[in-house]
Amino acid sequence: MEPMRFRMFPILTLLIVAGWLPLAGCSLGVGYRIPGTPIGVGASVPLDRIGRSDPDRRVLYRPLYVASQPTGARILINGELVGSTPAEIQVPFTRGRWGRAEGSAQLLLELPGHLPEGVRLFPARDGVAREPEGPPVRELRLQLRHN
């Protein structure tokens, strides 16, 4: 019969390695490069958080498809780069006391040689709205004007 320490060694090793991965900066987030630019960005939300709430940060994410004319504009949510158009993004909202999304988020599109275009977004029942208590929208298409 094997001593207990030899049977426990693989289990303990696995637990120690799994515990150190998050501390070493490993995550399930996805990174990508904006086409045509040297800019690398992370996803707007880690893959394991899409469509879920984040209890530690009290955040709820709502999906939104963003497109612009011309394409290739940088998408910023509350000043944070999340991708380039066209893209399906996850818009973060504060989770309220009763678990509902509250507050607002500022979406900004930037493209060199064009004026920036911004929209304030509000949480809706199953998505986002362009005005408080407004109807939900699944996609947002914006026209960028030249300087």
C-alpha cells in the first residue's frame, strides 16, 4: 500500500498551480489587434463574464452591436478602448440594490480625420437604450463627419 503522501502529491500540486495562475496574471480574457493599426486591445469583457454579473465589481454587461460609416473607428466605453467598428461589444452598467442595471455609459467613436461621435447609453430590459426609460436597441450605427 502506498503511503498517504504519495497519493496526495498530485492533488496538492494541482491546487498550488491553480491557485498561483490568477496571481501570475493569467485570465480568460481575449485580446486582439484593431485592423490596420498597431493598437492591441483586450476584449470589452472577459469571456467568462459575457452575459453575467460581476459580484466583486457590481457590474452588469449588456450586448450592443456598434457600426460606423466609415468603418474602423475606435470604440471607447467610459474612456476605455474596447475595439473598433464594426463590433459586438458588452456595455458595463452598475448593478443596483435589487440586481437591476443602473446608471449610464458613455460610448465614443474616434477616427483620425473625423469628428468624434458620442452617445450616452442607458440600461434597458434586455439591452441598452439611447435615452432613460427608452426602447431597447440591439445595434447602433453612427455616421462620422470629416473635420
